[in-house]
Amino acid sequence: MKHFGRASRRMDLFGLALLVSMMGVLWLQHATRAAEAAAHSPPTAIGSAAPEAPEGLRL
């Protein structure tokens, strides 16, 4: 049972690394989609009202 603590700590670090990497992947996908949406939307003039949010994003 002595080695269980070391293995458990290693698995905790592995799980944390896996979680951080998955969050990075999700953030990268979100940033890519936001950049693509911004590239396809028409540019707004300075001082004009911001475009309305899509139906799913309205509060």
C-alpha cells in the first residue's frame, strides 16, 4: 500500500493535464468559430449600433 500514494498522485497529475488540454482544445475551437463568424459578417461602421445577437444568444 506504500506505492498507492505515488501512483494516485501521478494519476491526479495526468487527469489534470488531460483536463487542461481538453479545455485548450475547446477554447481553440471557440476562437476559430468566432474568427470565422467575424470574417463572414459584414463590417460595421464606426459609431454604428452593434448587430443584434442571434436568436439563441438573446437573454
